[in-house]
Amino acid sequence: MWDYTDKVKEYFKNPKNVGEIENADGTGQVGSLVCGDALRLTIKVDRKTEKISDAKFQTFGCASAIASSSILTEMIKGKTLAEASKITNADIASELGSLPEEKMHCSVMGMEALEAAVKSYRAGGKPIVFEEDESAKIVCKCFNVSEETIVKAIRANNLKTVDDVTHFTKAGGACGRCKPDIQKIIDKVYSCETPAAQTGKIPFGQMTVVGKIKAVEAVLEEYVRPKLNMDGGSVELVDIEGGTVKVRLLGACRGCASSGGTIKMLVERALKEKVSNDIKVEQVI
Amino acid sequence: MKKVIYLDNNATTMTAPEVVAEMLPYFSEKYGNPSSMHAFGGENKHAVEAARKKVANLIGAQYADEIIFTGSGSEADNTAIMSAVNSFPNKKHIITSAVEHPAVLEVFKNLQSKGWRVDYIGVDKFGVFDMETFRSVITKNTALVSVMWANSETGTIFPVKEIADIAKQNNALFHTDAVQAVGKIPVSAEDSGIDMMSFSAHKIHGSKGIGGLYVKRGTRFLPLILGGHQEKGKRAGTENVPSIVGFGKAAEMAAARVKDISKIEALRDKLERALVEKIPDAKVNGDQRNRLPNTSNISFGYVEGESILLHLDEYGICASSGSACTSGSLEPSHVLRAMCVDFSFAHGSVRFSLSDKTTEAEIDFVIEKLPGIIEKLRKISPFGRNHAK
């Protein structure tokens, strides 16, 4: 049982500002059903003063996610966008008294939704989903967390250990394979090192057929199959045509509702990162 | 304390007052060590052996000396697996299922990291064991097959006898984690061709901190805990006499109870039927044709499990969830994921596990309160609109 403060319990049981503002001036979304928590924040903004006159939320998630979302709407009402943008996840957590360490990512979600909502207002009000930049270097593939997000969380909250980073950003919380990378990021932040130069990779198109098969098979074996095996599934390489790698999912993965996601999030990501950025993966049924 | 409606009996059960009564004398009156040469302690050995007989009877062991008392079901699992792999050091292949309790799964993962080849047999969307794959991966080089008797989260029952037969044909040892099955359905280790079987007292109204491992006579065995002759050298450490005595009483009561599981099954079915009927987008997880009679695992789409549990807690209703948020991990239950339960449903799963002490009035109370809770949470959820469509 989590040790929630009375304020968290109160905002969970009787959340304030539930719902959606009609014709909102800004709509920010973060998270998804897959991630296990999601927040949709709508704000009404006075054009002249840029003051937030109203804010409402909808949240899918645990008690601390609901409480964090609700108290965030309370905190930003009456503030200008500039003032509201200064709110950090630590502010949200301290407004609630505190949050269990493992639940700090709920407050980060609030901060990210707010960032997206402000961006949405600036972009004319069309809803914006908070996401990592296309160019961002994704460290945690399970929860799609970038190095930038991790560095930000480390600096803002003075995080020292990999567990800290997981509690605040979710990074490393699923398969755990990125934990060594997170440790390196922590070391880097505290030692102010410059990032090491990327090792050069041969573009996939320039590899020989045998080279392609070997490289792809090696990555599947080392990074992909162990993960799928845990869920009772596996993957086999069927063919390689140009830059397109064709694979078949096996066992429990076959026909699984999230097989499309498995291909994109797991197989393609691994091959892009470990072999070459220009690889496309296709599923053969 | 407010009234508690306890529907989390797969997590633990109330220690029955009859069990406590039998245990009590062994704390401050008959506190001697069964290994002692004086009668004051030595007599306690008889109490331990009497309990062993009762436990052997409950699990269908042919001989009482096939029962080793351990500190927990988890210890029994660890002991069985490590004994098997250490007894057959030349066989580097072991098999389990993808939906085991962590006390099995984590040991397999650990062995995998040390060089053992591991196959995790999957399940279908109802949680049914993939027998075909199992048959295709087992070889003469397989040291151990460890597959649970019944799943703790969904209650789905695995065909352990069939699995044990196939293991035997391949000269592999067969271990089953029967912690959830024992006391809930009739089990017989002897008749099912099982080599080793784990079980625990606190799931059958015994006390916490005492479990047991059945090791069939003639099975190669190496102890996990060294340093004493207790349990015939199979598990060192002074016997937990009060808990063992309590375990015996609990086993005796369970053996009588397990003959009629229809009452508990009827209450479970009533709860399940009513909730699925009253609440849209509610689905039962698990094999409804072949389940423990006390377990119901229901997913409520588009809401998150921890939130449901905390609202239930307001009414004193105790249940558990396979949602990520409840466990402190960030992923939903490995059991539901292995069953390919959609994420929108996996996060909103609630497990109700009844006991013989559950009353119809309690079930009716849950049926009355839960629909409102789900409705309230769906109103807050951004995915509620999908639901309304």
C-alpha cells in the first residue's frame, strides 16, 4: 500500500476541475493507455494578459496521477503563461505534501502536459501531444524517454541513482536494459563530460547481403529475442529486400493485439540503433 | 477498525481461530527444541510429525516423509529448482511457463544468466498452457520442468498430470508450484506423477512464514539451506513448531473443506456475472471452463486498477490488481501480458479471491458499490469518450 498524504487522498477522492473546456485555447496531452497513465489538460487563456482563466483535466491513471493532475489545474489558474511555465514537477509534488518516490513520474506527467498545452495555445489551439522530438536520442525504448528528458529530471531534482531516474521518468522501469545507459547519463551530468563521439556505422545499403543477414540476426538474437521470450514469443528473420527487413513473429507474439507495436518499438528500434538508421521492418504473417 | 470485506484470499488468508488455538501452547508452554535429548523438547517432535501426516494427506502424498517444511512457498520453489539443476549438472536445459509466480520466474532468469538454456512456455488468450510448444522444446537434455498447478492471478488450472507425463518420458524432473491450488481444489501429488511440489500454509488459513515442499521418495535432492540435520537433512534450521502445528490443523480443515467447493464457486459466479452485466466494457480474464473456484479476475476497460482498489478500500473492500501502479513496477501483470490482454484492459484488472468465509451479503455489497466507482473513474478518464461511443 502506498503511503499517500492526506492531500493526495483528498484530491484523488474529490478531484477538482475534472473535464474538458469547450473551445479551449490550449490542449495538451501526454501518455497513453499502453503506458498506464495519460493526462489531457485544457486551458482557457486571456489573450491580452496571457492569464490562464480556467483549466480542466482528464486523467487515466492511479491515485497520484489523478491528484497531480487536479492540483496542477488549481496551481495554474490565475497565473500568466510565463508564470505557469515555471512550475516544475517538484512544485506539483510539494503542493501535494509529497509523493512516494516511485510515483514521482506522475508529477512529471503534469509538467509535460502543461508544456504541451502552452505550446498548443501558441500554435493556435490545436491539441498537442507531448512527445520526444524526432531527433531526440531515445534512451528507454519501453517508455520512449529521451536523454534530454532524463538530463532535465536529473538536474531539476538532483537525482543520483538509476532508481531515482526511473521513479521520476519511468525510464528503465520495464525491461531494464537501458539502466547502464542511464547510469552513464547520470555520470555525465555530474562530471560535465562532453558526449563521446558516435562510432561510425556503415549505411545498411552499402553492406553485402551476408553482412546484412549477420548484422540483423545478431541484433535479433542479442536484443530482441530475450525480451520476446519472456512473454512466450519470438521472432524469425524471413527476408531482406534492400533496406527492408522482413520478420515473422512467433509463439505468443503471433496474432497479439500489440504485434504492430512490437515490430515498431522493439524490432525496428533495435535494428535502427544497432545496425543502421535507414532500416525499415515489415511484418510477414 | 471499519468492517473489512476480504476478497484477497489469493494474497493471504485469515489464520483460522482453530489454527491459532492449536499453535498457542507451542510458544510459551511447550517451547522446547524437537532435536533436544530431554523429553520437554523431544516430545515436540511428535507434534511436528503429526502435522506432517496431515499435510501429506491434504496434498495426496503417499508417505509423510515426502513432506519438507520450509519457511515459505517461495523457499520451497527456490529449493526445488536449485535442487533439480544441481542434481543434474550435465543437463543445461530447463522449462517453465511465462506466467509463473516470481519465486519461480526469477530463479529461472537467474539460471539463464548463468548459462542455462530456458524455455518459457506461453499461454493463449484464455491463459491456457501451450502444450504443443512444450512438447516440441522438451528433450532428453531437459533437467527440469516447473509449471504451476493454478495461476494466482486468473485462477486458470494447468494440466499438471499431462505435463508431468511428458516430462517423465524425457527423463526430466517435474516440479509444480501448487501454492494456489492446494486447499482450493482436490490435488494429489502421488496420482499426478509429480516429483516435487510447493505449497504454503497462509493461503489455507494457516499462519505466515511456513511452507512446504513435497519431494517424492527416490527423487534426487540437494538441500538449499545447509547447517543442520532437521527435516532429515533436507532443510536446516530449528523447526518452526507453532507454525508447523498450525499448518497441520489448517491442512486437516482444508482437506474437509475442499470436498465441497460448490458454495464458494456459486458466490464467485454470482459476483462475476453481476459485474459483467452491470458494467460495460468488463471482461473476465482466464479460462472460465477450468479455474479455481474462488478466483475472479475482471478487467474494466479505460480505468486504472490502483484507482479502483483505493475506491473499494473506502468501503472496506479488499481486492488486488494486475495494474502497473499497484506493484511499484511500471508494467502491468506479466500474466495478463502473456495472455495478450489489451493494454487498455490490462491496467484496469481487478482480482477478487474469495474464501470459505466469504458471505453472500459481502458479494452483494461489492456488486452494489463497484459499478459507481468504475463510472466515476471513467468520467475522469480521457478515454471515456471512446467508451461512450
